[in-house]
Amino acid sequence: MGMTATVKIKVCRFNPNKDKEPHYEIYEVPYVKGMSARNALDYIRDNIDGSLAYYISCRIGKCLGCVANINGKNGLLCTTPLQPDMTLEPIKNRQIIKDLATIPDKSSL
Amino acid sequence: MDKIKTDVLVVGSEGAGARVAIEAKKLGAETLIVTEGVIGRCGATVTADMDIDVCSLHAKEMFDLPGDPKDTPLSFMYDMVTEGKFMNNQKIVWIHVNEAGPRVKELVDWGMKVEGLIRSPGHKFPRGIISTGRSMVEALKGEVKRLGIEIVEETIITDLLTDHGRIAGVVGLSIRDGEFKLFQSKAVVLATGGAMRIYPRTTAPEELTGDGIAQAYRIGAELVDMEFPMFLPACIVWPPGMLGVDLPYISSTVLHGWWLNKYGERFMEKWDHKRMEDTTRDVASIAQMMEILEGRGGPHGGIFISYRHLSQEMVDYSAEWQPWWRNYRYGNFDLKEYGFDLKDHGFEAAPASHYWNGGIRIDEKSATNIPGLYATGEIIGGNMGANRLSGNAVTECVVWGARAGKYAAEYAKKTSPPEIDTKQVENGRKRVNAPMERKEGVKPAELREGIQTLALTYVGPVRHGTGIEKALSEIEQMKTKNLPNVYVTAKETVYNTEWVRALQVESMLQVLEIVARSSLMRKESRGAMYRRDYPKTDNKNWLKNIIVRKEGSKMKLMTRPIVVTKIKPPPRKMVPYWVPG
């Protein structure tokens, strides 16, 4: 893809089965204009750390399943453009399954 | 290990799956939904922006919309069967056209909003009830909750279990807790959608990897019309954040872009010089793919869509008056943020896998040839034939969802609980755990990409016998060398999506092989399948369906006569694949 530039992003990691509290990891990912935050997470999962957890289904802004806290605001991982020094955290006030994966309020469970 | 017992187990929770569960529960069957995602947050239904087909007469009588009373179920059926190029099972279609109205009306009763009625291409009358996928899934979800139907979310089913030939249950992996799960059920209904994800460019969500199709095939269910995956032309290939977004296609009806190859040629001239870019979507897909395959595409494997022939004001004005891309926002994407300025830069776009015409063969009860196994929604074959009319996929979910729910519940009532074969369960567990236990090998992402590249290059919108044979030999290599070595890099069991992908690649490869073999067998071009080496429609020899079934360890392909009841097939002779407009 001819990608030369990279960006660093900060991702909140938390496994309730192992960790006492959440911590942050910084990842360096290849960057081209027009990548989404979701693209960066896919890159990390497929190339750096396969255990990174997040929910993706439609990846075009319609299912609303990938809602997360992005730079302090709630947004969708799939439609938010990737930016340098982005911080990705789980959406607040939800039970965290792992990392950015949470149980939605309206879930049956 | 816990064993969960139920009467009717539904795999899938959206348009089709939720509708099955509602019907089965209302008929008194103990009903359980198992879904890979979260209800209302997964599946293809929610992605539809949507016209839902009903007979235009019913649109007038049942919905008080400006439907045309001249339309009849038979006329609706005629359009489906001619669009499906006579591959449709007409017994199935007749039920579909008659039950569409009442089933869609129920959705409205449950809260789905209706915004109007349109006539889409291919329909003689206005049959498309306008709503949104979101509105539909919320209505269904409300009804599922109201009835107290139990749901197991974020659980991927990996194998179907049998008891002396009849269905006995399913096994799978709970993504949330990383544990292997066993479900015993008298009846199982598959509502897991198509296999669009075998292609790298698709409008479909992540989980549509054909798992249900592959699992049903493995226990001997018959598949039909698997050579007809449908493509939507002009979906975005670049930038990566918007891969597969259908905006250039959708906008082509209101803002007429020119489709150009890398030499700047408006290549539709060669294909359909009258209609140009307004040609039908199958021809559009073939034309775009030919440019790409013959090296006249762009740097990211698409063709260019340019708006430079229009004034800047016109382009801006379009984004002003068109509500669905107002201020250059489409869905939740802000086009400007993604680097698009359509006055200067067009789209790089290509055909994307959009719908699965073929699938599991069903009868009028939505039953498969395996006792107790039902299938519904996009996963079924026979309803749409070789190509689907616009707006009919969502109708298919509710018509056949309700049917599958009814007959699965009736079957469960009169049948005794099946025995669980522990050997099958242990085999299922081994299969799930294998990629986790391997310490090295092939990454799921690597094999997934290999499968998708192969599918697009040789078994996509444009095929050729030599290419399909090449694909089959590479598939064989992947099956023997790569698939048995797929491994998960991180051994964390909770919410490991790489593990999920490792389980999906087997289904993807299996489905790709079935599509390739069916395509090689059909020596003609018809509907959604175009072969360069057989570019005509052969009504003399090929007015028949290809059925695929597993016998022992072998894949058996056979032909069966098409099922005709009301619409007479065309004369038995060779005809052009399409006539330029």
C-alpha cells in the first residue's frame, strides 16, 4: 500500500479476570489518510497483539455496536477517522468484558 | 460442561432469526436464540437502507400506501422469476409473494416506521415499502423482549450435531467467556445469512462468513444455486476506512458520475452505449471487473468515478438537497474527514459482494433435507434464483422466518428429545480448540486474505474456466497445507476475536470451494454469474439447478430440473446474456 507514515495511538487494556485495574498501551500503526480507528485496531489485532478485544460488526456506521470512548467522547470506532495520538477507551458506565468490548445496556444479559 | 436444552434453537438474532423465534415462541415451543453478535447490533438487516417488497396491491390495501391495484401476487412472482432467470423454485416464490404483505404488516404493528412506497428497478409496480434496517430490527427486538425469548449473545456456533440422521443440537464457542458450549435441541433453525465475506470487498458485516452454510453442508444438507453470489457495482475501495461503502452506487441515481478507467476512458461505451452508467447492476459489475482484471483499473484495484464534468456548484448542491448525504455526510461517515472532495477527486470503486442468492435448499416449510434442521433468510437457496430484485431480501427474512418458526415448533412438538452423541461433541470441541493449541503456523488473517484474493480474482463478478480451475487447485493447497495449521497468536481465551476468525476461515474456504465447483459446472452465463468462456445464456442445456451435497468425504454436484408451476420458462435455445439498452 506504500504506507510510510505511522501514528501512535493509546488503547485502554483491561481483562477483569486478570487485571486489578485498566492500563494503557501505546501502539505504532501504519497510517494513510482515510483510515478509521477500527482499521488501526484491526492492524494491532492482526499484527501486534492478537488478544486485543473490541466489537465490530457492520463497520459502516449502522449497527452502532462499536461505540467507544474516543479522545474523551463517545463515538463509533468504524466511522471515526484515525488521528495521531488518539486515545481509545471503553464506553463509560458499561460492564467491560475485555479492553474495548463492553456489554450494551440494552443487552438481554 | 453445561448442556442447555430447548425445543427450537435459532442461530442468528436479526431480520430472519428474531422472526423465527417470535413465531416459535408464540406457538408454545421453548425457544432460544444464539447469536454471534449482540441483538440489534449485528447481522445484515440493520445495514439495509431499505425498501421492503410487498405486492403493490397489498401495499394499497394493507398499508394504505399509493400502491397500484393492478399488481397481483402472480405479477410480483413474474418479476422475481424473470429477474432470477428461471432458477427460482416457483413453489417457494408463490408463497413468498402471497405472504409478503401480511408478514411486513406485522413489522409495522410491532413499531417499524413506514416512510413511503417506491418502485425500484426490475419491479413493474411500486412495491418497495420505505423504512430502515434500524427501525425493523428495533421492532423485532421489542417483540423478542416482550415475549421473553431467551438469547445467548456473542456465541459462534461451530458444528451441528445429529442423532441417527436427524438434528440433535449445536456446539460453539462463547466469545465472552471463551468457553465451549453445548446446546441440545429438537429443532435447529439456521438464520446466519450469506457468505459475502469470502470476498475482500463487501457491503456485508464481519460475521457473514458462511458458517451456517458450511455447517449444514458438513452434515449432509443440500445446497442449491451456489454459483450465484450477487455483487453491487461501484462500492468504495479506497480509502481503507470506507472499504465496501455503497455511496457511489447509491448516489449514481441522483448525481451522474462518469466511470473511467486509468486511461480516462468512459468504458461503459463498450458495454451499453445507450444507458452507459445507468445500465443494470449485473452488467455494471461485469464491466467494472473486466477493466480491473485487464489492468485498466486504479492503484487500489478499482475504477474511477468522476464528477468533473459537472459544475462545482452542482456537486455541492446535490449534497445539499439529498437528505441522505447532506453536507457530505453519509451514514456516520464525514466524507471531508476521509479526504473526499468530490469536485476534485472522484471515488475509486469496484463491485462488492452484496447478497447470497443461493444457499441451503428448503421446501415450502423452510425445512432442509435433514429432519429437524430448518433454514431461513439469506441463507436459503431457491427463492431468488440467479438474481434478486431490489428490496426483496428483507421480505425474505420475515416470510421465511415466520414459516421456519411455525414448522420448527410443530416438528419439535411431535418429536422426542434427541440423543447427544458425545463423540460428535468431543470432535467439535477439538476443532474449536485446535487453533488455540497450535503454537505456530498460519495466522487466520493471512489465510482469510488468501481466500478473499482468490475469490475476487477467479470466482468474482467475472469468471473463466481456466481461472476457476486455478482457484480450485489453490483451494486444495489451502485445505491441505494452510487450514490444518491455522493458529491463534494470543492464547487468552476471553473475547479473542482472532480465535473467532480462525474458526470462520474453515467455513469461508468450504463455501469458496462450493461456489468454484458450481461455477465450473455451469457452462453458460446467467443472472449473477458471468463466464467469459461461456458468455451466452444457454436455455437449451442449463434451465436447471445445480445441487451440492456431501457424500462420505466427497463433494457431489448434480443437476435437477427447475421447479416450474405458474411462469412458463423461455424457449430452449441460446440467447445473449444481455441486450445493450
